[in-house]
Amino acid sequence: MPSNLNMTYFWPHVLQAVPTDDHQVYAYFNDGSVRLFDVKPLIKPGTVFEPLGDLSFFKSKLTVMNYTVAWDASGNRDPGACIDLDPLVLFEQPVVADPLEKEKEV
């Protein structure tokens, strides 16, 4: 993975999202990196993120839409009815080890 990507020509796209049991999301990017985002600070009553407090909703509705992490709240893949995160904010998170690599080793 290049450490000095020229953001003039590179735009980070999320290709895959994997939820944790602790309201975090592993985001897999088109540069090969995996980044971990903690959603807990966003989950507050009266905000668009409030439904994510339900772990079942958090995990079952997680998807990738418009090249970013999103939750398909309506169930019909309508980008206008989803809860999504800015891909640049996700890309600013530290690179972490791929948690799925452990599963491949077993």
C-alpha cells in the first residue's frame, strides 16, 4: 500500500465492511488497507445515528453503498434512506490488521 497517495488522483472507496460486536466497523479500502472505525461516539439519542445503538440493526443492516460504509435502514438499498459515513473520515483512521486473515489461517 503506498504511504503517500496523491489525493488529487486517488479517492478512497470502501469495498467491504465488517461489523464487530462492539459497534466498530472494519472498512476495506481500494488501496488494500483495512481501517477500524469506532461508531460508539456517534450513537446519541435524537441523532440520525441513534438506530445504530441496537446491535442487531448495526450488524444486519451494515452494507457498502456509494463506496462507503452505510446502514440500509429502509431495506431497499435506497441511498437516500441510508445512514452512511464519510469515506474520507473512515480513511483517516489508522490502518489495522485484517481480522479476516485470522479466519483464513484456521
